[in-house]
Amino acid sequence: MPRPVEDRQIPSRAAAPERGPVPSRVSRRKFVLGAAAGLSALALARPAAATTSPRAVADSGARVLAEQRLSPTMLDLTVDSPALAATAMVRLLHPPDWTPGATRTWPVLYLLHGAGDDYTSWTRSTDIATFTRGAELLVVMPSGGRDGFYSDWFNRGAGGAPRWETFHLTELRQILERGYGAGPVRSIAGLSMGGFGALSYAGRHPGMFAAAASYSGVVHTTYQGARGPSLIQGVLVKDGYDPTALWGDPNLNSDVWAAHNPYDLARNLGGIPLYLACGNGTPGVLDPPGTPPDLFIEPLCAEMNTALARRLRDTGATVTTDFYGPGTHNWPWWQRSLHQSLPLLTQPLNLGG
């Protein structure tokens, strides 16, 4: 990894690596393609040093342990989170005139990563840093766990860590609003597992997000009885997790599954612009030559998205769909979907207004 332009530690406590119990993993194969790459190249210009506001502490005590500046407009935060019983990373893209702790605020776009990936994925695998350069916007890309599914885990009814929903929507939101200039108007988008997270968060918290988008999202977790749950639980088993720890048993704890399922939350998603994009698994024009057909993940996501779009329209929701046919579960398509949906995501934010 190249040496950062600025690596500043908050004096009150040394930075710590991500910690907490990590189960043994039965496979290192990535669920999201291309997830093994590292950080992007370091910018050469030295920006003004950031200062962390002492107010940037959540009610739970979650706080920033360290900041690492990667470019004049890219900043990584190491957050100590009681909700996770661990530290977690968050990447920020901010306008050139942004300063932490400023009285001014900026609208926020959350971007959520997929399973098997991490907070670096959007800047590593898309042009989000250049595409949003100059926009009066904070882009927040938080860790969501290898297979965290943007949920407070059920843990056989005992609850407790990891509580990803609490980390993102309470702890991190308070930190960003109190010390990093995040305003109260926000949109959210994600891919694959993150597409689920974007719509689940928007459905579970009506009014929190002004728009939401999902790219190849797992948006109907109980689709066709066993097919939806088998995908979710297969991902968990592959990486060594208890498949019932997330939301319990799909039959015995069907209420917990429904409470997180975008399809079951469709009525709560009305009133904001929504965007759904998905391919059908056949290699398309954006797939590299020789890409094999995706016979499982993208076709199943396509069926889920079609079912959700129908459900949303039945409830009167406003939904834009791009079911583009040939296309695999891969980054070129997600970058294109980000480009196409960004006007929908940012129009309610009144950028520069």
C-alpha cells in the first residue's frame, strides 16, 4: 500500500485494527467479482490538514480513533463502534471546500458494498471519485462486514454484535452529522448485498432517505420459498458463519426475515424515487471477453428485481427500472448503473441549493 499523504492519529487513543470475533471461513472465493484488489493510487497534492471535532461522538460512545487522508478529497475514518464490538472503516469523498467540524452542512450519498467486499470497493472498482468531483456532496462508503447484510444480527434471539444497522444509521450518522458536516438530507444506493441494504434501510426507516437505488440487488430474500433464503444462507455458510445467526430460521423466524425484506417493505418505500437495475447473467457488451455466463446469482437477482418492481408499482411507488438483459454480476454494469441513477439519487438533495 502506498504511503498516505497524511496519517493523523487522534491523540486520545491509538488506532486499532478491526477486531471482534471472526469465524473460520471455509472459502476465500469472493462473492462479488474483483474484490481482491487494494487501494487506488495516492494523490500527490497535499491537502489542508483535517481536524476532528470533539463533538464527533455518537450517543453510544462510538468515536473516530484515526483519520487517514488519501487525497485532497478522500478521507478514511477508523471508528470504534460499541454496536459492532469492533472497529470499522469508513471512506469519505467530500467537496474541495469541505472542512470537518464546519457549521455548514452538505447532503449525503451513502454507497453500500457487496458481500465478500469492503469499504474500498467503490473507489477501487468505479470512477466515483472523479465522477462526483466538484459536487457539493458527501459520499459515505462504510464497512458493512464481509457478509453483514446491513442488519442487527438475530443471534438466536439474543441480539448483540454485530449490529450493522445500528452502526450505520445511528452511530455513524451521529458522528458524521456532529463532526464531519453531514446534513439531514441523504440518499442511498448499493450493489448486490448492498442493494438489499439500500432498500431495506429505506424501507425500515421511512423518511430517512430521499431516494434509493439497487444494482443487482438481493431484494426479495424469501423469493419462492426456499430460493431466496438459500442464496442468503449459502453466502453465510460459504464464509463460515452460522446461517441462522443473521435473521434466524426462515420458517420459524419468518417475521424477522420479513422485517428486513425489501419486498415485504414495499409499502414503506412509496414516496421516494427508487431505481432498480439488473442483468440476466448472460455476458453482455460490458463484460470482458471470455466472461462465462452467470447461471445462478444474476438470474436469481433478476427474478427478485422483477418481482419487487411489480410489487412496488402495485403499491403506487415511483420506481425506475433498467433490466438491461445480457450482463453478469460484475463491476462494469454497476458503474454504468451508478452513472445512470445518480441524477435520480441527487435531485432530491438540491446540490448547491
